[in-house]
Amino acid sequence: MTSRPQRLRRVQLAVPGSSEKMMAKAAASAADHVFLDLEDAVAPSQKAEARKKVIHALNTLDWGKKTRCVRINDLGTPYAFEDIIHVVEAAHGNLDTIMMTKVRSASDILFADTLLRQLELKLGLTRRIGLEALIEEVEALQNVDSIARSCDRLEALVFGMGDFSASMGTHITPDGKVGAYPGDIWHYARFRLVMACRAAGIDAVDGPFADFRNEDLYKEDCRRAMTLGCVGKWALHPAQIPWALDVFTPDQQHVDRARRLAAAYAEAQARGEGAIQVDGTVVDVASIRMFSAMLHKADLIGM
């Protein structure tokens, strides 16, 4: 078992750090996780002011049980280190994780880990701030195993298909359509990211879906990601929150049945038995492993 905090990430809501109104709405939303964005959603001239607004939102709004996250600028900019320092010094008591952007190698994660460790020592913090990281560059996918295993502060990797497609030179038209290609053009990248995350014991999260009015396609994207092993998906608009929750929340009947099978198998093990039959279904240790992730998520939800 990992010592990392266990958090729900069925849906991660993106919120511009420059908008006090949107951050207030996000705090009142049904999202499991909200990240206040200092990167793409904020113009360069507004970066410093957005930090102040994010700090104020973290410290004054009622976030309930949500994971409170700040997405910082990437390490190739002059903003990243101050994003971490200012937000942590001013709002560490109301901050759960920091999301890194355009990570390319494990050394990027280790830089943030070291800086956070120094800040925690300086401030006398006893609760550690976690890290999440976007995999959105070709170098990152090549290095995804070492990134996923870089440090025990890292809790999740997110597949950022937009920047990844740009990094790959993928042919996408201005209206967002992908050129002719059989199947899911991002299947390998998603699959590869999930493998790295599972091996390292961290969460895999699927990134954005731009057409926030298209419920059917968004849910289809959610189902693809979930089938591969992702625990959740981004929402770029509050309308997408219930759609993600619908897909990434286990069906109560499936949860109840899985618990019955797990209980029956535990009783069989106590009797010294291996594989057993329950209601016409063969149950063994492999069966238990296959639905253990679902039961873990159900426990986090309180189902």
C-alpha cells in the first residue's frame, strides 16, 4: 500500500486563476478536485495578480472535501518558482497539491519536490503538499516511467492531449478535427501513461475535452479512459462535471456484488480453499484483484 494520500479524482475541474467569480463557483461545485490555473488561462501580464486571487480564493472560500490544487507555469518560464513559493507561503494550510505543466523528465519533478521540502522546513509544516504532473510533451512520454517513479510526493499524472498533439506534430484542423486515422489517435499515449502510473502506484487522469456542449462524445472519451485504467478526467466547464461523475462512479449493484464475492472468497480462504463458485461465477485471487480498484474507489466515495 502507498503512503500517499488517497484522493478522489473522478473529475478535475479547471478554473482560471484570474477569475474570482469562476473560482467561487468551482468551490460550490460537485467536482472532486479543482485546480486553479496560473498557466494557460492567465495572460503573462496578469500572472502576479492571478497568484494573489488564487491565494485569496484558497484562504477564504469553503472548498468542502474537494482536493484544492494550483496549476503552476512550466519550468521554462520565469513564473514557476514564484508560483510555488508565493502560493505555498501564503496558502499552505488550504492547499493539497500543485500541478506541474510541460514536465519533460524526472528532474523537473525533483526540482519542485526539493523546493517544496525547503518551504515545508522553513514554515514548519507537518502536512505535506502533493504533486501532480501533466504529460504533454513527447519527451515526457518517452520518460514517463522515470517521471512516475521520481518521488513519493508525486500523486498523479495527467495526459494532456492538446499540447501532446502539438509536440507530436499531429495533424489537427483549426476546428479541432483529427486527420484520417483508424481508431483512437491517443490510445498508445493513454495506455502508456496508465501503465507507468500503475507500476508506480499513482493515479492516472485523462485530460480535457474541448467541446463542453457534447455530452455523448465527452462520456465516450471518459469510458475509453476508464477502461484503460484512468481514475478520472478533466472538466473544462462545469457542465462536464456530472458527466464525468456518472462514468467514473461505480455502479452500486456492481459494487455490492463485488463485495459479496470478496467476502465469500475471504471465507473460503479462511477454510483453506482456493478457487470457489459463487452464483455460477468462479472466484479466485485474480478475480479479487480485477475488481479491487473499483472497491477502493467505492470506499473513497462512501458507497
